Amino acid sequence: MNARQKLRSSLKTPIFWMLLLGGVLFLLVRSGYWRSTSAGAQVQVPMFYDAHYLYPRPWTQAQEAPGVPQPFPVAFFAENSVTQPFVSGADNLSQVEVWLRGSPYGVVDVALSDETGSLYVGYQVFPEDPRGGYVRFEFPTIAEAEGKTFWLTLSATHVPIAEPAITRTLGGDRLGGAVQLNEFHRPGNLDLRTYVTGTAVFDALLEQLLPDLFRLRLQQYKPFKGETFAILLLVMVSLSVVYLILARPFGQRLGQAVLWTLVGLLAGLLGWQIGGGRVQIPGINGAVTLHPPAVVESSDATWGEGERLVHDLSLLLWTADRQPEERFIDTTIVADYPAIVVPAESEIGYALDVPQNGRLRVGAQVKEPGQLQYTIYFDETELATQFVDTETVWFDVDLTPFAGQGGTLRLVTEAVRAQPQGYWFQPQIFAQTDWLLPQLPTTAQTAGHQFGDAVRLLGFSLEPTAENQVEVSLYWQTERPLRQNAVVFVHLLDETGEVVTQHDGQPVQNSYPLSIWPTHHIIADRHPLTLPAGSSWQDYQMAVGLYHPSDFTRWPVTNPEGVLNPDSRALLSLEPIP
């Protein structure tokens, strides 16, 4: 038997293929980067008992099963950033991959951090004609990463609003935290993937097959099923393997059947990982290297000087009410802008709280020859309307009359000529964050009360705004990041201690909850009060406190002398305005 015949003979043996595929797997485990955590559609619990599907979308005749929505494009530019917290599914975290589309010759800055601060930073430069795609960022391996929370921040400081950088988000949460526009938490996840190396590969494979967050959600929904799900999955796989062995070709020995089954499983594993891009080979499709930061950013930056991005309505589309049907409204990128594609007759309703100093900026254009009427409402109030054809029209809508109000922002299109599709370009809400102050105003009276173990009431001021109307400004500061939120109450008390007027609400007219307060910044929180007719605010004493919105339990309050207030409120004497 010559060498060629021996080679042909060996190709027919399972041992040869086991050694070959095992060698490939060994090399990939030693040097490759394997996907661990990734965003994506996930099982959600709908209204019907024990009925699960990937995305809660109505069934139609044209769609036999609910579809999974495409990722939503989100624009960022200037001083605005997009941040995604994620929990690493395995140790030896080495790479992060995210979908990006830069502006022409634009630069996107990237920062990876953990609870201790910034770990690694870098940037990606885009060409004159950028195209969207996944960009991988590599950094020195973080050995003990499993179960820890990291933050990936994207920014494009030198990019104008007219040529924004774009990333993508998805509905649901498989990363362990909601995406953030600046410091504002919004539903969904960045289109992000993480990669690990070394022995953590096996944890990464387990995370792909059965993500930790999926197991947690399953346990929360059905504790018994959650505890036994992994065992049932293992039993199912084992029975499948036994079936393949028992169904072997006639005359094949049991040992050979077992080996060929293992070869098939190994080939399937490698095909799944390599073919699906779940394992990255060093030197191919090179990654951008991140480095330790040369200079630690100062926490004393002033955030109140300009407008900041608060809402992106493309990102929120998966939570919106879409008419006539959800499947007719989608997102895309047109002329370098994220766009919501709508039919000629459509309505998109967003349930939201209008931020203080809010402003909506959105473009409109008709896709095909024809004309549509674009109208923007808040509840039933018409804010702006315009007849639009193929020329782009930009709306700049002042939302300050509705500051602090909850309601439905509606984007409506109606056909005027023909039935063309239309676009809503880069629909975003901004706010002038003048409630963030670098120092206490000189007109403020000092307070010095401590709420809980981290929040301080530095001072307060009162300003008459109309007859029997007064506005109270509270100046807060937190010493560390907060996880919980609270409602602020402001009471005016008469000489007997009875409440004569009050105002309760989330800080900054429902715009700035405690969980996003930056440390060591002063937050100006205004509350309007209506006084009894014929009275003056100087006739009263003021009480201020915080309480949990779920059970109304008040936060403990310590006065400036270090004494705990038994009523869990700060009592403040009102002095004449100088």
C-alpha cells in the first residue's frame, strides 16, 4: 500500500478526524478569543401563561411567528456619550466588540472601566466613506472577570450633530444593565459582545448555550423549572447522542459509531463557533488596542453648561406604541442619520416624562414621490406640523411648558399626495442641564442635613413667583453613586406643626432621579408651593425629606449637630430674603 492509499484509508477512520479536529480545537483554545457575553433578543414572558417567544409582536397572516426586531441605530456626537454596563460571563476577559459607524474622517473614543475607575482607553478612526460594522477592541487580559460589572463608553467629542457617529441597540437585557445616554438609563442593550481566552473558553461556551441571565430569569419565573433546566438540557443532549449511536449503519461496530458521533459533535462545535464568528483568530480582522489611561479624568467637570442628550426615540422604539401595526415601522440609516421608517398613515406613541428644559429635535423626509403631513403632539396638544416631500425638514420643538409632566409624545404622519413611505430622522430629546451647579448659590440658606448615609442637603432658597405662589429650591449633593431612587417631599408647617401645603415629586421635575446623580456635584431641585390665601411664606416652617416610592418609608435624617430626627425630616427655619 503506497502513501496515497494509506492517506485515503486514514481519511475513512474516525481516529484521524478526531485527532485533526482535536488539534484545531486545541490551537483555538490556546490562542483564540471566544465569545462569552453578547446582546440579543431573548425569551420574554408574554401575557399568556406558559407561552414564550422571542419578541412580543402581534401575529399576522403575513407572519406565522413573531419576528425578532432588527437593532435600532442610535446617534451620538459632541459632548454626549453612550455607555453600556455588562456582566462578564467568564474569566480572562480580553476583547470587546461593538457595532459602530463613524462620521467621515471621524474619531470614536472608547473607554473600558469598572467600579474602581477607568481601565483602558483607545479610539477608532473612520475613513471618508465609513460603513457600519463590528469593531473589536483588545486589551490586556482581565483574569478575574467572571460575574464582575464593567462599563464600555463610546463618545465622539469632535463630531458635529449634522454628521453623528452611530451605534446600535437591541431590546431586552442580556448584558446585565440598561444602556445609558450620558448618565440617563434607557431600556435595551448596546449591540455588544465580549471575548475571553485560555481556560475560560469552556465557561464561555456554557454562557453561549445557557446564559447566566437567562437562567436567572427562568428561576424568577418558575423556580422549579429554573433549578432543573440544566439537568433536563443535559439529559436531552445525552439521549440525542444515544439515539445517534443506536441508529448507526448496519454492520458498524459500536466503538466506531461512538467515535464517529464524537467527530460529528466536534465538527459541529467548530463549525458553529468559527462559522458564526464566535471565535476570533489573532492576526485576522485585527482589533484596535486599548491602553491604560495616561491621565485620570477629573470628576470636577461642569455638566450644566450645555445641552445634553436625554432620550433617543429610535432607541425607545421597541417600547413605543406603533400604528397601524408594529411590523410596518422599522429603523435604518439614511443619509448618515438614524431613521425610523413609517408608512404614509402612521402614529408612534412614546410614554415618557418630559425633562426640565426639554427640547425635541427631529428631521422628516418622504422616501418616494408624494407628500406627507408630519405632526408632533404631546397628549392632545399639537406642538408642530409641516407638509413634507423629498426635501428634509427639521423640527425644533420646545417642551418646557410640559416639564415634569408624564404623557405620550406622538409622531404622526398622514398622506397628502400618493402613499409614500416616510422617515423620522434622528429623533432625540435634549435638556439644558442647568440644575447641575459647581457651587452653592450665594442666595441660598445653608442646611447641612444628612439623608441616609450618602445624600446631603447643603442649602435651600425660596422665591415668590406669583400671588400665593412660591418656588423652593433645594441644593443636594451625594458622596457616592446611589442605587436606589426616592421621592422628595416639601411641607410648609404652621405653628402647630400641621401641614398647610406640600409638594412631592422626583428630583428636578422628574428629570433627574437619585440613581444617576454624579458625585460631588450640586443638584438644584425646584418645587412649587401654593400658599393659603392671605398668608406669607414667612409665617411657616419648612420640612424636607425623602421617601421610597414603593412603600413610602422615609429615609433617616441627621441634623447638622449629628442628632437623628425622629420624624425622618429636616426642619428648616425660613428667613427673610436678603
